[in-house]
Amino acid sequence: MKKHLIFYALTLLLFAIYSCKDNGAFTISGTVTNPGSLKKIFLLAADSAGVAVVDSTNLSDQGKFQFKHKAPYENLFRLRVGGSIFDLIAKNGDAIDFSTNLTDNTHSYQIAGSDESEKYKEFNKLNNFYGEKTSKITQEYQDKAQATGKESDSLIKIYLPMFQKNIKEYSAEVLKFMNKNKHTLAGFYAATSLEPGKFEPQLIAYADDIKDDFKDNPGVQTFIRQMMNLKPVSVGHKAPDFTIAGIDGKPIKLADYKGKYVMLDFWASWCVPCRQENPNVVKQYAIYKSRGLNILGISLDQDKAKWEQAVIADKLSWSHGSDLKNFEGPTERLYHIEAIPSNFIIDPQGIIVAKNVTGADLEEFLNKTFNKSQQIVKIK
């Protein structure tokens, strides 16, 4: 009988605690040590349009503050404390405790009551670590360039690989964090920090995994829709067929390249990065044309004369086509072109085997692909 009474008492206590919890809003109870002249704290919310102030409160003489805010869905929020910004993730029903010391130059803070916020804090630590390394490399380069009075190729050859190595290491760590925290908002925000073009296959797979999560969060749902739209034209999928008007007015079909390697190269005469990449494409075409590489240039120009002039000026000796409709052409929409230069390398079976590879990456991919093809032919 005594055990039943104890159980009953505990049940009532838990019910009372739960009943006191406000599931229609979240609270943030904060303490700021050494606030100086600081009087006001601001709460900001992130959405697809950016970050905006949604609430503010006064700081007490004891350095205390509190927010009670209703969130339409679990989301990323930020506290602006003086000149510092602190990230947290909150949903209605959370009771979050926050504290920081404004004289701490590292801007460290403590947070409790939100597992998601703890995870996001972990991501921020990772982000800051590699961000500081990038800043250090950039500063060293600028200092040496200033000392010599110019930006030299020798300096770029030293510091560009260092910068690229740091980005590569950062991306690898983000991928680990993202997959470890797959079904959390912290994992989602980590995923969105990756370069979309470079990590498209991983981001599409991630979107597939979280498609049933955060259905009320518009940012997450927009990301999932974007990735699902890209899926049919991602690496490993069959390239959708199309017909486009050639530079001579005659129709060109993707099917014309059946059984061959072809690179669809989306570009425009007005696109500076495209024109800068063209010499590299010309160089690679000269090397691999005899080994089976074909290129179909697809221009986003609207002015045919300027398109033709650029083809001649850049010595682009492969086939060319255009809808002459900028990003709104049917071919551009079919392949979801949102930025240029953009390319797709399609194998003889019509499968997309690479996407958006430029510079040294394009050279490396073609070298591996055609050397491998030759080795297979020799074996046969």
C-alpha cells in the first residue's frame, strides 16, 4: 500500500511540473557577467529572408534577463548581447538557461535545457576553428603581398593549396557532423554550410534521409524540395534528353551523342568566370578529343551575335547550341541551371558521371576517365 501511495505522489508531482511547463512558448533565462554599460538584450530569429530582431528585453542590475517567445516551429535563434552574437535552437516548451561573460575575448557561453543548442554549439566550435585558420592564412598572404608590393604567382602557389586544404578538411568534418546529427536542426544547418555544387550527391542523399523531418520548418522543406528537384540531374542518373537549336540553326539532340562521352558546358559570353574557364576547356578538349571526348556548349546568351563572337574569340571548336533565353530556356530549366559555368559529363551509356568540374578538377577527372577507358580496351 505504501508503494502505491509513493507512486501516486510522484505521478501527481510530475503532472504538476508538466502542467507548469508552457508548451505554447519557450523561455530563455540569462545571466551576463561583467555587462559594463549594457542595458538591452535582443532576440533574433532566422528564416529564409535572413535574420531579424523579434524581441528585446532589459538587463537587470544583477545582469539577469528573460525572454518568453512563441515559435511557430523549431528554429535557429540568436541572442545579441552587446557586440556579440550567440546561437541557439529553440522550440515551444523549452526552458533554456544561458550565461556568458562579456569580458571573455573568446565569447564562450554556457547553455542548458536544449540538446539541439548544445549540438549547434559544437558545430559553431568546429566552424570557428577552421574559420580562424582561414583568416590566418589570408592574413599571412596579404602581409607578404603587401611587403613585396604586389600579388605574385609564387605567393598564390604557396597559399592557395593551404587555403584549399583547409576548406577540404573543414568540409570533411562538416560531413561527419552532419551524418552524426542527421535528424537534428544542428545537422541541417551544418549541411547548408557546405558548397552545394561540390557536395551535391551528399546533400541529395541527406535530403532523402530527412524528408520526413521538420515538416513545419519552411527552411528545411525548401532545402528538401531543391535537392529533390536536382536529383534527376545528379551524378549517377540518366541524363534527360533534349533538342536545342545549334549555332547554325540546325537542331542538336543529346541523343546524337549516344555511345559517346559528352560534356554539356553551360556558359554565356557575358559570364566572366565562364570566359576565364574557357582556355582550360579548350586545352582539355585538345588532349582528349582524339580519345573520345565530345563537348556541346550551351549558351545562355540572348544576343546571338555576342554569342557567336565569343565562340570565335575563345576558339571554342566544338558544337554549340542555345535557347537564347538566359536561365529561362527549356534546356536550362530541364537541367536546373541556376549559376554558370556549369557542366555535366555524360558517359556512353547516357549516365551523368560528373557535374560542375572545372580547372584542375576537370583535368584530373578526364585524365582518370580516359586513361581507365584505354586500359579497359587494352585488356579486352
